[in-house]
Amino acid sequence: MKVAIVDDEELARKLLREYLADCEDVQIVAECANGFEAVKVVTDLKPDLLLLDIQMPRLDGFEVLELVGREVNVVFVTAYDQYALRAFDVHAVDYLLKPFSPERLREAINRARSRLEAKQALPVAELSAAARPPGAHLERVAIRDGANVHVIPVTHIDYVEAQDDYVSFHSAGKGFLKQQTLADVESVLDPSQFVRIHRSYILNIDRLARLELYAKDSHAAILRDGTRLPVSRSGYARLNAVLK
Amino acid sequence: MYAAAWLPIAALLTQVLVRGGTIGWSEAAAIVVPMCLLYAFICQASWYLCNAVPLRESDPIRLIASHGTAAAVSAAGWVVAGGVWAWLLGAAFAIPGIDSRYVAQIPILFVSGVLLFLIAVAFNYLLIAFEASQRAESKALELQVLAREAELKALRAQINPHFLFNSLNSINALVMTDPLAARRMCVLLAEFFRGSVKLGSEERIPLGEELRLADCYLDIERVRFGARLKIERDIDPGCETCLVPPLIMQPLIENAIKYGVAPALQGGTLRLHAERNGARMKIVIENPFEPESSTKRGAGLGLKNVKMRLANLYDGNARLDVSQDNGRFRVELQLPCCGN
């Protein structure tokens, strides 16, 4: 089994390496100090299992799982017990609390091995729901682009556009594609900041410059950078409710 | 103020006497106005009576009897004094028949005297109740402050369990590869926990002790974060003896690590600075800050607690300012330097 270790603390990685040395049939293919490296490693080296810390700089363990969870099994390794429920919601194989014993790690490895033999794919929506604490609004969006990851703070998003099975997050003139539905995106964004103005568009109201009437009953939103977006009749009502 | 409140009463009483038809305006006013001023003082004395016979705790019969008697006695005395004054006026300004005209007003003056006295009693009871409620309110506020302080004390004594778990994990990793470092970590950890419990139970400690605790904490975190955590320390030795509330810096330093250094990919430098300026001192805690990477959730709580403690302990004589620019997050404390 190919295993990658992801932890921002060197000592924690060292400990895992030492423990794993005693597990038979385990090959450590990579050690990553942050989430970005982890996504790259999953893309390039296709490990079977990630031993994944949760609290890491810029891209946390749940965000990594959201991006690569369909391709690899994950065992969370953390000092925090409050994420355990969320971890199993997203079908993590196991959840190790630091500090842990070598036997406990071996148990997790065995669990991963039987999961590998069973081979099941994970549902996308559940993975994306995990990237944010329950009840809180999304603060940043993690988007995978091959082996690279873009992290966009939601305040930098101008608008979100539905494109078939994907949504495109537009920020400063660039678009970032992510496999998700617009309804899912809408449900995790702060509704006082982001308004569904159209079947295919969610607008960050800070970017709105003005509204134009361009046919009977239909409006267009003009953004600060000049972009024109259609506004449906119900979208117009929602927009008015938020802008008051 | 109080005497001025009696002027309308004097005017009213004058009018009542004139309406009686047996006395003229000027005469009535000349008698009533000084009488009212005198009565203002007599009625004020009812405050003592009200205190002696508290409304809630006294028997109603005793209440009525004591106030009724007092009202009758003071009204009678007042009317007699009025008579003497009328006679004096008559003698001094040679006004014939003024005393007999006064005698005709005695019943109405007596009744007014009793009523005014009773109104004064009611007013005094109201005043006493108002003062009592204000006292209760300030007492409640004081209790609230005490309760908050106790709550903060409990919070301070509570040790962050994740810090402990992560440190134990580091020791676990060091045991095989670097036993000496593992041993050193154990000692540091024990020192830190012992120190925070001890300092947390004190009222005021020298800043030097707080800084030693911080050093202990940072030494442990340095083992965990390795090269990602760099520390710059610039402490004016004159500050070390200043007395400060215990663990006032510790939550700020923990915040700086948790929300500043830990979320940064490359880590960064934590800067501690303290300088003394005569009777005041300034403490600065600065850390790197990546606006797009940090979720600030929770960071505000520690700051709010420290701010509240300073407000409670220094009564507006201490400040905590937070600023942010150029990727640096900066917390500045300004405190009076007690002790030497």
C-alpha cells in the first residue's frame, strides 16, 4: 500500500514514519508539509492512503479531502477531537487523536486496507459540504487545477456562473472551474453577501455598480468592471430584498 | 433647589387665603412666604422620621400614628410661629388688626400644614426607595465585575488541551531519535504548566515572571514548529519589575502563534517588545498575518477577554490597540507601571 504523510509539523511526520516502518506492506511515497503539496502528490504519485493532519496553513485537511477525496482514502491525524463527527460524515477511514500508539495506527492502516479492497467511490456533495464547519458560511473556496490548488477568499469572488456540471468562480477577470452545482454553492455562501440573481448566476453584491432595465420585466446587472449579467424576475426580487 | 420648590406652594397658599375673602394680597403674601420657607425646613426634618419608621418593615398603625402625630405637632407649631410673625409684622409696620385677620386663617393654615407635611413624608419615602434601588444596582454591577474576574481567572487556569496533546506528540516523536531533547521538552512542559497555575493564582506579578513563562511556552512551540517559528525579543530591563495582572500577555502570545505563525505556509517571526516610559509601559506583540489564509474565528475572543480584564483592573487607565498592515498583525498594550 502506498501511503503519503501530510502534516505541517516535522516531528509529527517523523513519528508517523517511524511507526510505519514496522507495518508490513506499507511504502511511504511522500511526505508533505502542507495541503498544496498533498494535492500535488495525490495527482502525481496516486497514493492509496493519506495520513492527513487537519490544522494546516492555508489549505486545511478537510479542504484537501474535498479536492482529492475521490481518488484516495484518508485517515485524519489531529490533536483536535471536535472534528471527529465531520470526519466520518465525509467517509474518512479513521480518525487518530495525537498522541497515539503504534497499535492504533496499525489498526487504521488495516481498516484502510479492507476499504481499498472493497473499492467505493465517494459522493461529491458530501465531500464539499465537509470543507466548512457546520452552520458557518464559506470563507474561502479551494479549487483544484490539475496538481495545483487555487484558494480564493469569498470576498474576492465577483460572481459565480453555472456551466453544465461545473460552476465557474469569477475573480478579478479570471474564471476557476469546479465540479459542483450552483445550488450547492448558493447554500454555503453568506446570503446577505451573495444573491442568486438568475438560474445560472450568483452575484457578490459588493461588485454591483447598477441595474439596467433592458426589456419589459427583465433587468441586467452591470458590475464595477463592466461585466453584464442577466437578472431574472425572481432574481430581481431577491436582489431588492437584500439591498432593501 | 428644595426651597425653590416651595415657592409655588407659597403662591398657592397665598391664593387660598385671599380667596377666603378676609385678607388682602400683600398681607397674605407677607405672612405666607416666610412661613413656607420655615416649613420647608420643618418638612425636611421628616426625612429622619421616615428613616426611623421604614415603610416596609413597620406596623401600619404605628406608621399612621407616628406620621399623624408629627404632622399635627409640626403644623400646630408652624401656625403658632405664623401668629408670632403676624404680630411682629403688625407691630413693626403698624398694621392694625392683622393678628385678628391671621387668627381667622388658622384652621385653613393648620390643615394645609398637616397635608404639606404628609406630602413631604411621601416624597421622602420615594427618595429613600430610589436611593435604595440605585445602591442595589451599583452593588449588582460590582458583583458582575467580580463574577467576570472570577470567570476569567478560571479560564486562565484552564490549560489549552491541544497544546498539551501536540507537545506530547512531539515528545513521542523525540523519544527514539533525540532522547535528550525529549527530556528537555518534558521539563519545559512541566515548568510551563506549574508556572501558569502558580501565576494564575496571584493578583499581580512582575512582568519578568510573565516573560519567563512566555519563554518557556515559546521554547516548546519552537520544538513543534521548527524553523517556521522565529522569535525576536526586545525587552527593556526596566520593565521586568513592573507589576502586571498575571497571564495578561500569555493569551496574546498564544493567539500570535495560533492565528499568525501556524496558518502561514513559511511561518514567520513573532516579535516581543517592551519599553518603559516613566510611570507607564508599552508592550508590543507582533506576528505575521496572511489575510487570505487566516480565518479569524476565535482570535477575537482572546483579545476581548484581555481588553475586558484591563478595563476591570485599570479603570480606563490601560489600553489595548490592535493594528494590521504590511502583513503584520500588531497588538499594543499600554499599562501603568506599578511597583518599581
